[in-house]
Amino acid sequence: MIEKLTNEIINKILHEFNKEENKEKIHSLIIEPILYYIIDKLYPYIFVTATIFFLIFILLILIFTIILRKSKDG
């Protein structure tokens, strides 16, 4: 009895969520604000991490060119 009732409730809820109007509301009122908030909070960390990776890459290229020049001279 309870299992049938819960299945019906879940099916009705899923049916309502699948309506295009409700999908748009969920997307614009719930999902987008959450994503913008997360991106806003993580942006400084992403920027710092990308900068560090870029600097490491530049240093790697410089070290590699120094090693190649020394091996030619040696």
C-alpha cells in the first residue's frame, strides 16, 4: 500500500519536473544561481592555479633550453 503510494507520488513529481516550463524555472532560479556562486567563489583559486602552471611551464622551457645550450658547448 505505502509502496504504491510513494511510487505514484514519485511519478507525479517526475512528470512535473519534466515539463518544459518547470525545467526552465528550475534552471533559471536554482541551477544558474548556484553555478554562478560556485564559479564566483572558485575563480581566484582557478586563476592562481593557472598562473602557477603557466609559470612552471615557462621555467621548464627555460631550463630545457639552458640544458640544450650547455650540452652543445660541452
